[in-house]
Amino acid sequence: MFDTRGAVLLTPPGWDEPDPPDLGDWEPIPEELWHEARKAAPGWVEDGAMAFADEPIDDAMRLPLGPHTWRLLTESAIEDLSAQGKAWALRRAEELKGLIDAYRAELIASLAGPKPADPAEDWASHDVA
């Protein structure tokens, strides 16, 4: 901030004024507002907030399985996860593995296709191998 002569003011006007008087008693936040806040952002509102490394695991648990699940599961190093975070990650990894296995089974079945009438023309086992 500059004064009228162009010099820099180190203490702008108003900085040397005393703080405003105390406003007196304050009203606590109603419980229903806290309840709404806990639903919106459970990580920082509740006591015993989750560890920072567990936040991607929590996201992976809430979102549907998909390509993003693996990225979320591997975002934090395993040694940084809490015991609960490790258990959640293991559970979600098993669910993801099941989804991948189901996809592989569909691919194998589509490669094998219907069984040909002539057994000499059945090359599906070689295709799958």
C-alpha cells in the first residue's frame, strides 16, 4: 500500500486499531447439522478420522468396481495403511480378482464357441491353450 507521496506503508491504516470486542456467548452447532456434516464428509468430522493413506481405499470401497479400482487400491503404499485399510483393500482386491476371472471365463467361452459336429475340427482347446 502507498501513501500520497508514493512511499510504501509498512503498517496499512487500521492495523494499529484494537481487536473488536468479544461477541459474548456463542450458540453450539445443533446436532442435526453435525449429523448432516458427518454424512457429507465422514473423514474429517468424526472423532478418530481415518488415516490419510486409507482415503483412496475408502473411495475404492464406495465406488463400483471398474478400471479405477486398481489405481485407488495401489495409490497408497501397503505399509502406510492402517490394519482396517489393509483389510478393506484385501476385500476389494478379491472382488476385483473375481470380476477379472469372470471376464476371462467369458473370453475363453467365446473363443471355444459351440462344439463342432466333427470332433476332428474341434481346435478350441488349442486356441485357449
